[in-house]
Amino acid sequence: MIKIKFSKRQTKIIEIVKKHEPITGENIARMLDLTRGALRPDLAILTMLHILEAKPKIGYFYNKKDIDLNNKFLGRVKVNDLKSLPIVVTKNTKIYDAAVTMFVENVGTIFVVEDGILLGVISRKDLLKASIGGGKPADIPVGVVMTRMPKIIYCKDDESLIIILRKIVNNEIDCLPVVEDTKKGLKVVGRISKTNIISCLYDTLK
Ligand code: ADP
């Protein structure tokens, strides 16, 4: 078997695409502080080797061999068919109140927004960590403990279920914000959780 040795930059590109697929060449370039032109040869090589797959107007995907992006069911169901309403708080909300919101809304992940724009994600573990860290839950704002942009893994309405499954599995997370691009940033318009996905799969059995 021939082993391919990627350059440092190519390895970084693969990591970015794995995390953020589908992602445009412009956005990969931005994350690496390069111009789109400087990135073109690397993207061409990775696409030619079928490490990445390029879909016109959508962007680059990581091409894991055992995943069929066109799978009859998982490739056809879209985020838009699955998403539910997002539960949001602001960055000054205290972790005590965020925990209450999780119970009241019966969710395990909440999104932190400012004027509807995504700033962060708070999960059960984040709240637990903050609570056992010594501070008072009624005093600590979620802004201190949230996972923040640009680390957040998100999705958009037209992405397929297979891509969502891959994002959830690769990043070991339970929930993704559904966003729309706006001039101010990513506007949160929904949420996809493992629960959404399981109910969707269950519905197909009926
Ligand atoms: P839980 O804490 O309930 O087990 P997760 O496994 O989803 O939930 O969260 C684990 C960590 O991943 C937390 O620190 C959380 O902030 C972070 N996280 C959760 N969802 C996302 C996401 N969509 N993007 C990036 N990080 C996330």
C-alpha cells in the first residue's frame, strides 16, 4: 500500500474540512489566513486524491470511504425536515438560570446569542464543570464557560442527515445549531439534536 505524506498545510485543510464540512474554499482560506489562490493547488491535490469532495456552490466534504453521501435515506433527509426550535440565552445569563432553562425546556444544549447571532454553546457538562469549580452558579455568567465561536460546529438547512451524523460523531457532541449567514454573523434558526434524529428514524418505521 502506498502511504501519502501530506504537507502541514494539507493536513490542516483536512482537519478543517472534517470539522466544518461543507465548507467553501474561501472559508478554508480565511481560517488559514491565506488567499483562495494560495490554497488552490492544495485543494486540487486533495480533491484529485479523493480525500476531499467538492460540490459546486456548497463546498468541500471530507471523503470518508465507507460513507455514501448519496445514501437513499440519509442523503435525502435535510436539516430543514428535522430541526426544532432553538433554546437560547444571552452571555450574561447565570449558569444557575441556564440549568433551570435546560430543565424547563427539556434540552441538554442551549445556544448563547446576541441579537440572534451565535456566540456560544452550553451543554450539561459545561454547567457541571462550572458548578463543581468552586464558584456560585448564581454568579457565574454562561459567557465564561461556553464553547465559543469559531469552535462551534453548526449546520445549515440544506445539509443532509448523513452530514449531520458525521459532524455529531466526529466531534463527539449531542447537538448542532442550525444557522443562516447574515452580515452580522451566523443567525440561529434552529437546533438538531440526537433526539431529533432518533424521532426521525423512528417515524420512518411507521
Ligand atoms: P453533554 O455535556 O450533555 O455531554 P456534549 O457532549 O454535546 O453534551 O458537549 C460536550 C462539550 O462539547 C461541551 O463543552 C460543549 O460546550 C461542547 N459542544 C456541544 N455542542 C457543540 C457544538 N455544536 N459545537 C462545538 N462544541 C460543542
